[in-house]
Amino acid sequence: MGWWQVNADTLAGSRFVISPFAETFASLKLLHAGVGAHPGEGAWLRAHLPGYRERIAGDPVTALLVRAGLGRHWIADFLTPTPREGESLEDGVARVRAAAPADARAHLRISLAGELPAALERDDLPERAAALLEYVWEAAVRPYWERRRRVLEADVVARTAQVSRGGWAAVLDSLRPGTRWLGESRFQVNLHEYPPREISGAELLFVPVTPRTGWVSWEGRERYAVVYPCTGALAEDHRERAVPAALHALLGPARAAVLVLLGGGPLSTTQLVALTGQGLGSVGRHLRVLLDAGLVERRRAGRSVLYSRTGAGEVLVEASGGAAG
């Protein structure tokens, strides 16, 4: 297993960062795999996989680059520059484009765990990778970015509340398969047999993405990042959670949508704003009505107030033809 030595100060100073570049690379991985983990990913693939495959089929060198770069157990480092707080997609892609050709080829040999195919012995690999990432962003991520960004922000709120409730160990254990807190300042980051790394004193970032994937990256000894997938209702396309017609008629569409979303587990007001696209004032009014009606309840978790459906709320949604959660 791969693990990092992390002291208490480094962990306490770690931050959650939203990265359009990480979201784009995660989307590239999903397009390469071609199989979705839930209905939202399936619908997205049906819309964008044909165009991606057509582009790749017309550029065999880039197709080979993607296969080599994603590897089997390790992603070529030049493809995943460590996210930086506030960095734009363009800036992230520029770092891929600026990679030295010799370094890119060396990274590909590591991801392949062997010799580089003759077709990849060339100097334009960083440019080809950057151009493909720009294509994925423009064609398949940017049209959804505002909604995805709200989902990512909601996940950060949920993780922050989790830190308040159970400490960092609870968060690290649940980031993605293979991550867990081992104790004695050791953080397992994956299941691969790689040498441990001492990262105490470095900048440690946690970066959520909506596709069900993840990876780790670092810049020298100064900055480390763990990219992880959103989980549960936050990872799925919440539009799949249809509001039953009867509940729609009884509560109104916006209030019914809030009640249905709470079937996926406790959510904060900020998360509900992110997931529904409704304004903060509107969500607050809906929650007050639902609280007064005994359909939801609230509890404090650190600095956050989380709302969940009561038994009465579960019965009402189920009786209206919706899922009980």
C-alpha cells in the first residue's frame, strides 16, 4: 500500500479545493473507460462518448498517448499537475502543455512500466495532451460546469461537517477506496506498493470530482493533493431524483424537490442551495415550512446545521410514489 507520513499541523492546515482541471481530467478518464457508475454518468456518456471516440479514432497518436498515460496502476505525472487553489482550467492545461517532452516520455514509461511504443517517441506529446483536455472541457465539461461546481461545493460542505463530527480520520477513511487513516500519523492514499512519503510541513489539498475516480499528485515536496470522487447523492445527477406528481401538487415543485433530496441523507442549507439551484432565502423558507409541518428535522454538526427527513416525511414521500431514501 502507498502511504504518506502527515503530522498534525499539516493535516490541520489542509484545505479542500475545487479544480476545473481535475474535473476535466476525471471526465477524460471516464470517457476512456466508457462505463458509468450511476445513471447520471450513463446519460453523460451517451451524450459525449460518440464525439470523443470519433476524435480519438481520427488521431491514433493521441489515442495511444491516452492509453499509455492512464496506465494500469499509475497515471503519467505530466498529465496531472497538482491542483492549485483558484487555478483556472486554462492555467492547468498550460502546465500540461509546458511539460518538457523528455519528461513526458519518461513519465509515460513509468505509467506503462515498460518501454515506450515507437509512435510515442516524439516531442509533441504535451501539446497533444493539452489539446485533448481542452476538447474535453469545451465539449463535455464546460456546458455542465456551473451545476457540477455547485455539487462539488456541496461535497466540501459535507466533508467539513464530517471533520467537525468525527475528526479527520473519519474523512480520510471515506474519501475513496484505498484511503484510510492508519494511525501514528500515517495516511494510506492507495493500495499500490509504493514507498512511503514524508509530507509533514507541505501543503495538503483534497480535491473532489464528480466522476467516480481519483488519484494523487504532488509538486516536489511542497504541495500534495488527493483527488477523490463525490459520494452518495452528491455524486449522482440529482435530476434523476424525480419529484412524484402527487408531492409536487401538495407541496409545490420547489419545496417538494427539497424534501425529496433529503432522502439521500442529511444536508445543510448550503448543500441544498447547491443541489437545487434555488436561492438561499427560498431554500430557507421551504425548510421552515417543512420543519413546522414535522416533515424534516435539524441538528447541529460543528458549525453546520444539517436537515433530514423525519419518519412522517419518509411516509409522505413514499405514499406519493417516491423513494423512501
